[in-house]
Amino acid sequence: MAYRVKGESFPCSSNSAPKWKHDVFLSFAGKDTRLNFTDHLYSAFSQSGIRAFKDDKGIERGEVISQQLFQAIEDSLIAVVVLSQNYANSAWCLDELQKIIDCRNKLGQQVFPIFYGVDPSDVRHLRKSFALALAKHEERFKGSNDKLQKWKNALLEISNLPGWDTRGRPETQVIQDAVEAIWNKLCSKLPSYDDYNLVGIVSRIVEINSLLKIGLGDVRFVGIWGMGGIGKTTLARVVYESISHQFEICCFLADVRETSERKGKVYLQRELLSHSIGELAVLPEWFGEGSRVIITTRDKHLLTSHGVHGIYEMEPMKEDESLKIFSKKAFKKDHPKEGYVELSKSVVEYAGGLPLALQVLGSFLHGRSVLEWEDALDRLKQISYKDVFEILKISYDGLNDEEKAIFLDIACFFKGWEKDEVIQILKNIGLHSSIGINILIEKTLLVEHHTDFGRCRLEMHDLFQEMGRNIIYQESPSIACRRSRLWKVEDIDEVLENTIGTEAIQSIVLYSSRRDDPEVYWEPHAFSKMFNLRLLIIQRRSELPNGLKCLSSALRVVQWPFCPLEALPLGTPLNKLVDIQMKHSSIKILWNGVQIMKNFKFIDMSFSKILTKTPDFSGVPNLENLILEGCSSLLVVHHSLGGLKSLSA
């Protein structure tokens, strides 16, 4: 969403603000088109969110063009020249045109002519009204042959550029074509253009902008409603990036539902306020004049109950649009290759016009033989129409076991995490995560999102996450302890409070920063039966008054900030442990005596303020990283630390 807030003025982030001041400079002869065609064109641009510069001062023909107008031309990304019967009569217009052509040749400005009731060849060859106009200028500007020649050259050049001819066509259609073409050019300049599949999106952007009515002083909430996978977030992000530079404060919050479930509403409020002011604005009257809020949802009632000013319903892609999206993934071009046309049309039909399904199926079928395509079609025929999960699952089923494991871990735990961190965690639990993640990206099951700070996050469409979590849920629909991965607070508490863990459990990741979390009473032997638990991440403050007597002997990675334990529970050997991170913990000493843990590579106990001494490291010869920053009570460092040959400085 993008908005203004009363009483404050903040610059937008640099990644969304364009380098030009005007999207379009409109050059026209006021006598011919100011009150009709050009006015309608300008209005269409404005309603579509395209910032057009139009000189409405009505300066008389023959006056010297101002430097301010020259600057406006230079500050525009695109110039649209409306060539009408009296265009060349105006020295002013010809000076504008000459400047526009100069900017095209020197600055790379894009220029589009609109031949309004005139034949392009008459412009090119200086015939009819253009011949008469130039003859008058020759009389008027005797001795200025250089000026006249530049005007003639500019008319010749503009006449040879691709544009639109209004003769024999409805003006509304010409205007619509112009708006769409300009939007396509602008979209290619957006910072995240490469992240989007923009097939068919221009007309949708125009409709959204018509609902937003940017420029009016009211506060407007607009909803984008549609089923999952239909492109709501993509459309919202493109609209946001195209209009955010017009607002004093701008903010785009993605994955609101997921973030709210994982980190709580307070976190979302803080995230929004970090872009805003000192109180959360949830009512229209709390926003400044001209504010605009865009909401995407699958729940239409949510929009109507909150009284949004307009709802845009996302429709499935048309057949030609669907085929183009599919072909981009399946054949790396805009259309199917020979021999695959009918097969492609059949696959597209089953995708139901959903961009996500089209991309997934295209990625899955890329490079496969006709026989493999036919097998895939046979499977699609067994799926009920628009059963999205089953369509998406075809791509998942094509993965090998390790790739499936990586996909499920990210779907259950790591959506939105930094790529390097996920790679390291999964590598530490024994997966070939680097190549596996790249394969998932190639198959469109994952996407990379590069931040302003040079970092890369792993993102996944909501439908993929739901599909992955549903795969885990179906392992044991009614009994959580028989599933391989646990992430829900209530499931984890049930298992650990009742000591009902099983060998099925491979990973537990518990995040919660909500203030209303209940106190936990995990049993001391809660992990005793989890013989295959490899990954344990607990990001929730807990007291554990009864302590823990043991952890799983299969554990490879433990991340437990604010861990309340005073020492690692060594009731079972932890000889497979690779990485342990217990920042801000209550640990006094990790372990006593010699513990043989040859796989141990990483220890982070930073800011554990009651850690008094380090353990004996002689049983962990392969330790690479030891972080003790902020351990203010540390008094004794065991002499065995000096014998660690792999430890980095």
C-alpha cells in the first residue's frame, strides 16, 4: 500500500523513486486538440497513474519557448507528440519538437507520434498543411535557414517513428493503445520489473488506478480480491512501485497473514510504524489528505465489512495471455515451439487461467519429451477442475527426496529468511541445500527477493506454503506427534508437555514473540523419544521450571535464544551436533568434562551474561566458530581452546 500521513513529510525509499520528473511530455497544437483529443489523452494518463506534463498556459504562437519548458522536456522519460493540421503553424510547437528530437538522440528519450487527422506521409514529405506552414516560416524567418532546416529534419524524424494514426479509428481506442504502450515502457523501468511476469497486467493496472483516483484530496481504500495464485500481490506490487513516488510516505507489507501468525500483530504494527509516524493508522480519518491504501485478500467480506471505496476482482488470465505465460516458462519464448502447440493449449486449459499454475506447469514441462507431456496431461485429466493444490503438486512430485525435504523445510519454517542462513542451516542438518534451493528456484517453487542492503531472501507463494504444510499435515491429520515437522505453538506444547514425542519428528521450529503466550511446562524428558530430531529452533521465551534432562541424540542444529537452562542437558550423547546458537541464554557452562562431538563446528553464546567459563574443547576438534561477545561474566577460558586447529581468528 502507499499513503500520505498528516503533519509529516518523509522521502520515499530510493528503490521506488524514478530518476525522471515527468513520465510523459505532451506536445500539441492547442488550437486543434487542447479541448478535445489532448485533454482526453491527458485525463486517461492521469487516471492510469501516468504523470503527464501538459502546458496549459495558452501562450500565443510565435513567442520564444521558455527555458522552463525545455527543462520539462529534458525531465520527461517519454514524449508524445500530437501532430495535427495546425501543428507546424506554431513556431512554439516546432521548437518543442526540435528539443524532443534532440533529447531522443542525446538522452535516449522515447518518442511516440500521434497523427491526429493527418497523413504521416504528408508530415514526412512536408505536404499540404505542413508545406504551407513551412512556407510561412521561411517568409517570417528570412536568413534563419539553419533554424528552418532543423525544424524540417525534426518533422522528418518524427514521421518515421512508430506511433498511432487516428484516421478511421475511434479516438478512444487510440487513447487506450497509447496508455497501454506508455505503461509497458514505464513498467520496464520499474526497479523490480524482472521479478514480475507482466503479461496482461497493463489493463489491470489501468483499472486499479481508475479506482484509486490519485490526485483527489480524499482518503481511499481499494481492495484487490481473488483466489490464491491469481496474481493479486504481483498486481499490487507493480501498482505500488509505479505510484509510490507520488507520496510522502510509502510502505509495502507482504505476507501479512503469515507474519501475523508467526510474529504477532504487534510486530506488524511496528513494521508499519517504522515507515510511518507514532501511532498506527487503521481508520480513514487517521490518514492525511490524498492517502491511498491497497489491500489484497481472498476474502471479499473483509473488504466490504471495512467499507473500502472500490474492489477490483481479479479474473483468470485469458487464453492467449495464459499461453504466453506458460510458453515463457516451458519454451523460454512467447509461444509454443513446433509440435507442442496443441499439447500446450491442453495444459493451459487445466491451469484455469492462474498465473502461478501456468508458471509451475511450464517450468515442470520445460525440456521434456512429447511422451512426458502426454503423461502429465493424463495426470491432469484425473484432477478435478481448478483443484489448485493438485496441479501445483505435480511439480513437487517431480522432485527427488532431498529436494522435497528442502522444499518442505522452507514451506514449514523458513519462508522469508535470508538465503545464506537457510542454506547453512539445511547444510548443517545434512542436506545439499545450495544446489537444492537453486533447483527449486528454477522450477518456480521458490523465488529470490533481493533487498536494498544487498541481501537475498527466499520467498514462496502462499499456495506453495499451504501445499507444503498440508503435505506434512496429511502425514497424520489428527495426531501431531506423528508428523515429521512441527511449527504450530499448540502442537509443540502438546507434544512437549505430555512427553508424546515420536521417532517421526525430524524438526521443531517454534517462533513466537507474542506477549500473550502462555507459560510453558515442558516435561524434563520431553525430547527423550524423538530419536530422529535433527533441527530444534525455539524463538520463544520460556521458564522451564523443571528443566530438561535430555535432548535428542540426532540433533544437528539448535537455535535457542534466551534459553533458560544453566547447562546443556547431556542425558543423551550429542555426538551429531554441528551448530548451537544460544544468544542471551542463562547458560553458566555448556558442559562439564570432555564430551566427544567431532561434528561440532559452530557455537554462538553471545550476550549470555552469566556464562562463567568455557567447557573443555578437547572433544570438539573441528570447531570453526566460537562467539562469546557480550559474555560479561566470563572468567575462565579452558586451555584446550588453544589446540583447536580449525578455529577461525
